[in-house]
Amino acid sequence: MRLRHASTVLDVDRIAALAMDVLVWVVFAVLFIGAALLVKVAAALLVVLVVLALGLGLTLRMLRQRRRRR
């Protein structure tokens, strides 16, 4: 009877170790995907900032040219 109990304990330990491995991989995948999404968001924000800067530069250039004409 004790042998059966010991093997059950080993099975539970094996299942717990497997569950921890799966949990670690899931957390790793979530963090990796989250980091990839953050990089994409940062790249999109950089593009938006560059476009806004170009637009502001063109607007200021047009305003300066209008002042010179007057």
C-alpha cells in the first residue's frame, strides 16, 4: 500500500512540475507578445509625431511666406 501512495505522490509532483512549466511558458509568451505590441505602438506613435512635425513645419513655412509678401 505504501508503494502505491508513493507513486501517487510522485505523479502529483510530476503533474505540479508540468503545470509550473506550462505556466512559465504562458507567462513568457504573454510578456513577449506584450513587448511586441508595445514596440508596434511606439513605432506608430513615432510615425504620428514625425507626420505632425512635418505638418507643423510646412504650416510655419507657409505663414512666414505670407508675412514676407505683405
